[in-house]
Amino acid sequence: MTSCAIVSFHGFGELEPTHCLLPRHGEPEAAARCLAEALANALANADGPSDKGYPFGHSQTLAEFMAAFLNGQRAVEVIHNLKLEATATYRYRISVMERRSEQLWLECWRLYPGDPGWKRRCGPMPLRAFIHHYRRRGQVSQHLPQAPNQTLAP
């Protein structure tokens, strides 16, 4: 079963919060795969490790991550009206937390059938921990880069 999701990016440099509709791959396992691919693509284009902590310290790299996500998904659509969230089953918020060792954090909510409101599914948690967790559950391909001297929570 495929479900759609709203993915929101907050705190990405000078950019206003950006919301997009992911019409397929809304489930956490599929979303983790999409996010891992975008992360790998952004890091492949980066100039090297940042001075503010691995892997993101440069606003250019953060913008590349968001662009890699938006360009890497078929039919993903930037939306300006969050009323479209009524069509989504999942909602993800990816935020930049510059003063933490892990700069990208994710929160996830799910809208269950017949339930009037969004229910928190996970987070806030480091994006890499989310990907790692759902890699194991959904057999996500090996796209997640590992930071030197860091471990991920199970």
C-alpha cells in the first residue's frame, strides 16, 4: 500500500520553511530510503567534512540536501497550501539544529483512518537515526554515510 506524505524542511539557512507533497513512498521505510539517497547525493557533492561538525556545516550542503530530495523523487511537488495535508497519511518535519552534534533532526506524525488529528509517530530524533532504524525494518539500501567516531541509536 502506498501513501503520500508532507515533508517540511525548516531552518535551512535563509530559506523560508519549504513543504512538499510526496505522492508515493510516504511510509517510514520508503521515506527513509528517499532521505538516505538525498543525504548520500548531498554529501557526494560536498567539498569535504565541515568545520561545524559532520556532515553538515555549510549552508550550501544543507541546500544541496533539500535539492537532492526534491529532485530525486518523481512527482514530488512543492506546496504552498498546507490544506493539502488532508490527502497525506504521514507528515515529516526535517529541522536544522546547528548547535547539536547531529544537525538534521526529524519528527514524524501519522493520520490514522477515522482519527481526527495527527498522532506523533517518532521524534524528534536525528535524521540519521531515523534512517538507520527504518533501514533495518524496511531493508533500506546502503546509502547512509557514517560519521567518523559516531554511533547511531538502534
